[in-house]
Amino acid sequence: MDFALTTEQQELKQAARAWLSEWYPLDRDFDAPQDDRWPELAELGWLGVSVSEQEGGVGLGFVEEALILEEMGYALYPGPYLATVGLALAALGPQERAEVAAGTTKWSAEIKGLVPWLGSVDRVVGMDGLAHDGGGQEIATVDPDRPAGRLEDGGGTQLDGSRDIPRARAAMAAEAVGIAQRALELAVAYASTREQFGKPIGVYQAISHRLADTYADVELARSLAYWAAWCVAEGDEQAPVAAAAAKAFAAEAAVTACERSIQVHGGTGFTWEHPLHRFYKRALWLHGTGSRPTELRAEIADAVIGAPVPA
Amino acid sequence: MNLRDTPEEAAFRAELRTWLDDNLPEERRGGRGGAQRFDDAFGREWSRKLYDGGYAGLTWPKEYGGAGAPYSFQAIFYEETTRAQAPSHVGVIGLGMAGPTIMTHGTEEQKQAHLSKILSAEEIWCQGFSEPDAGSDLAAARTRMERRGDVFVLNGQKVWSSFAHVADWCILIGQSDPDAPRYKGLSYMMVDMRSPGVEVRPLRQITGESEFNEIFFTDVEVPAENLLGEEGQGWQVAMTTLLHERGTLGFALTAALEVGVDRLIGLARDRANGDAVARDRVAQEWIELQALRYTNYRSLGTYQRTGIPGPEGSAIKLRWSEQNQRMTKLGRELLGEEGILDDGWWHHQQLRSRGNTIEAGTSEVLRNIVAERVLGLPKGR
């Protein structure tokens, strides 16, 4: 057993960090339209990480995709990578997978009646398992980069794959870890430089101990997210519980990390100008999209305790 | 990244399972640990069996009685002994703290004299770090170590020394040069607990039992060759001990927690099956147990690659202690009206868990360590 990232995995993560920080720095104009740089993602091979080489992909697996998703959370990447690779890819057949890897088709998937990015993706995997057309009326969500819509067309076409709920949950957990990590880093940086009463506020244990707790949250969330990613990649029988655990814990950790970071930043953290609220909103989006933590824990209780016996 | 056993790991696991089936009597499974481990002769017998079977000191070098095995074998050992509900080796302080410190700082004579006896439970060790006025602030230790020729003469008092009442040896930090600046005047020694002038008084804990003790030293003569490291280097040596206390115990802690969470799940199944709130809380404990488990694995993976445990390991004891407190209290709650009865297990575990956030570095000290050394926040002191 060896649960550390391999050198290749570390290099991929670093490459994703570098590319994302170049094009999506924190001082960018978040309110202007943001280019998702989709053709570049295809060129980098990140749209086809788990797609086989015969289909034009890289032939790696879901662990590597999870590492990219973690970095996308860290950078607050705006495009529908989560939707295409995390939510839809497993349901697609060889032809559609090749199109994803080539960057020609963007996908999303219907989750509990809502389709994230409906207006900007080409096609959608419905809850019926069929392929529907993208486009259509969108509603704003808690995360301004992630509007959603409802499918209105009557029918769809058959797909070769099947929806993979653990994969979608593990993908959201990975993003949540990146968000929590960034919120923590922002808080540490601020607490190290902001001075009150003649000292950086980070020396006060009311601040530093909460950040130490956030650190523990982030690391525990990361461990669960990597465990879930590995189970999904390997088709391990624990994938359903691992992914449910990872999504429940990481989404809560991300929300809490952002809330603590906002608090540490004082009034600054409550301003529109500071990017923290955008991380917070993405964390809330992940928390509320698909199954929420209490629902996920109910699934885990069914798995480990057994289904409840009616009184 | 791979969570499956290598062929060597799988073979070791299979062997260990068979060995446990053959050697561990049914009635000795599922004990509660703590002071109970010294209640009868079985604790030492079991430890000796582990040693003879080659399972004590798995990662220690062969020349000192260990098995020279990779760290993953130690992790497998904890997993399998947990599954079998086996008691742990009685030499907790020796295996986790004294042994690794002797291995790092000891002379060849010191290593030969003690290491294999720690593994075989011939020598039980205790630790003399805390004092009445030096708890979290270890550098404030005042126990006097006065050099007189070939001996150091010890005078002072130690407190919270687990297992001192049964220990043969003590690792101890004290002041060998009271005029030196802070950190510089400390030395580290191995003290024979049967030396004249050593007096042990057990302290009764809130559980009613006595694991830890006060130790009084009155003109105790300790041979100078019992110094670990150089005179005046006590602080550096003590840091090694604490690194091991906080670094290598993650798997053991998680293993103990898993026993509790398994029992908790059983309670929920039997007594709170249809209670949605209870089910949610039990699921949360199960999730956090997995989170600790895989954090251990990540830390281990980094350790195997670089020789340094990953920084994420520093969060483990902090979170484990809080979870054990929460989990045992939930167990009491799920017992319903029987939660106030002394059932011999939950009652003891829940009270004992209050010590978890105090022993081996209080949670406050651990948060300081994470804040300053891992996150790099400015130092408060």
C-alpha cells in the first residue's frame, strides 16, 4: 500500500496549479465575462485524462482528474469542467468521449431536476440516462459562475455508458478540498500581516487556533477525497460509501473554511471587492448540489448500520 | 497511489491473521486497555508472545530485536490486531517513546542494554517530563541533576507519569545547569526506578483507577553513563521523544477508535435503529474515522518516500482525541436509560477519553504547533 501521490501525480497537480494561476489569478475581474479556455484544456490533455489513448485521450484515471478538479477549486476556475468530466463523462460512449477529449463538445448532467451550466453546454445527460440537447433558459444560482436550468425537451438519444453517482460526488469533493485550501491560505496570509494592538493578529490564539482547526478539516477532507477518487478509479466496492463520505465531509469543510476565513478578514472579508465571497459561494453550491451532507450520511448509515427497521 | 497490499504485505497479513487465531484466547479479546493491562500477568505474557512471534518492534532494526520491516507492516499489524480485538503490547512508553529516543541518541551500549528488553516487556518504561510547575511548558522543568564525579544526583518531583508504578526504567528530563539560558541547561537521563530515593505515588484518575503517578526523587544517584545525548542537550533529545509520541501513534490511536466506532454501530443497530438523528451522528463518526485512517496512510506514504512524516500527521492526535470524546459520549447516549450504569466498557471509555485532549500534548499546545510550524503563522511567544 502506498497512499502518497506519485511523482507523476504531483507534477500534474503542479502543472495545473501553474496554468490556472496564470490565467485565473485572484486579482482578475470576476464580474467581467470569463473565458473558459476550453481549446487549451483540450490541448493540455486535461479534458481526456481518463479517456483512452485510442479515443484521443491520455489514458490515465480518475485520481488524476480529481487532482485537476482540486486545483480548479483552488483557482476558482469558471468553466464547465466539473460538469463535463466530473458529472457526464462516465455516461458517454466512445464517440462522445473522443469529442470531449478533443474539446469539441461540452457536457453537463441533470441532477435532481437541475442542469448546471445548461445554457453553455452542448449536450446533457438526463436523469433518464438519455442524451438531451443543451442550451435553454438559465436561472442564477448561489454561485454566479454556475447558473442552472431545467430540461424541457421531450426525449433524448441513447447513451452507451451509465451515470456514475460516486464519480460525480468524488469530483465535487475534490473541488471542495481546493476551495477549502485556498480559503485557509488567504486567512493565514491575512493573519500574518494584518496588525492590531501592535501585533499581527495571527499571534492571537482566538485566530490561530481556529485556523489550526481549519487545517485539520482540510487535511481530513483531502484524505477522504483521495480515498474516494482511488475507489472510483479502481471500481472498488467501497466507492459508494467513500464518495458519499468525501462529499459530505469536504463540502462542510469548504463552507466552514470560507466562513472562518471571512471572519478572520474582518470587514474586508465581507466586501464584494475581496474574492473570498466567491469561494464561499462555490462552497455553498457544492454543499447544496446533488445530495446534501445529511442525505449522504443517511446513505452511509444505511450501509454501515443497516436500513432502519420501522418502529 | 495504491491502497492494495503488495504481495509481501498480503503474505504478512495472512501470516499475522493465522498467528492471532492460534495464539490469542477468545476470552482475552475486547479488553478496555488502560491500567487494566497490568491487572494480571497476561499483559506481559501477551507482550512476550508478540516479541517471540516477531511482531514487537516491527520497524526496529534486527540487531536490536526488531523485524526491520517497512512501516506499512506496522500499519497492517494495527489493522489486524484491531480486527482481532487483541490487547496491545504493555510497553507503551518503551515502544513509542523511550525506544525510538534511545535508537536516535543512545550509545551502542545503551542500545544493546535496553532495546530488545523493551520489546520483550522485560523492561517497562515510564516518562518523567511533566512537573507540578512544568506541564505544557516543558522547558520550565526544575528537577535538579547535579553532577558529582561519575554520578548525577537527582532531586525533584515529576507528575502524570503513566505506568511509573510498574515501571523498571524512566526517561527523564531535568536541570543539569540552572544558570544556563532556557533550553540550554536541560539534560536527559535513563533512571533505574529501583534506585534508592525514588518514590512513586499513584494518582487516582476520574475513572477511579491509577495509570499515572507522581514520582519523587530524593538524592537519587544516577551513573553519568545513563545520560542520553550530551549533558545540556536534553531539549533536543526530548524533542525526538515528542516527535515519536505525536508522529508514530496515529495508526494505534485510529485502531483503538475503530473498536469504539464498531461498538457504536452495534449499539445504533440494536437500540436506535429508527432514530434518524442518532443515525446521522453515528455516520458522522464513521466518516471521521475513515478520514483519520486515510490521513494516516497519506502520512505513512510520505514517510516511506522521504523519511519525514507528512505535516498532515500533526492533525491526527488533535482530531482523534476530540472524536474519541464525542464518540464515547454518544455511546452513553445510545444506551438510553442504561447510559448511567457502569457497563464495564462505555462508562470507562467515556470518562477515560477526557484525558485524551490533555495527555501527550494538550490540544491547545497542538494547535499552537500546527499554527506556527505547519501554517507558518507568527509566533505568539
